[in-house]
Amino acid sequence: MIYMNMNSLKSSSVEFGIIDALPEFAGIQLEELEIHQREDVKFYLLNPKQYLCVYESSSKDSYRTGKNNNKDFKKIDFLKGIINYD
């Protein structure tokens, strides 16, 4: 699983998580994930609505809330804006 890092629109990072946890953690069914391929590498990539589910679930974790200076909430606001969620 690849998660996005939106600390800056000019930079990005790749972060990995356990794909099997998505259904219970964020309500994302594995069958809904899109498979992408670059050269010989295949990987799953979340769409903006799926990212929103992940960050909304993450924001409920007291450890993350205390350690990441509410970065999840900034990502949630950004995602809501790009998918016209508001």
C-alpha cells in the first residue's frame, strides 16, 4: 500500500502499510483498489476518496494526533477540496 505525503506540493514520499488492514481500518475493500504498473513493477494506488478514508481513520488514533501536529487534518481538508467533498 502506498500512502501520500502532502507536506509540500513540490515534494513527495512513498510510505508503506499493510494492505490487509484496509477493510477493517478504513472500510476500503481490497477489490476496489486499482493496480498500476510502471515498467516491471505492479502496485496498488489509492484514489482521493480512499485516501480520505485512510486519513479520517488515522486521525482518530490518539498517538498519531499527538505526534504528527494534526497533519492528518490538513490532509483531510486538502482531500475534501480536491474531491469536492464539502
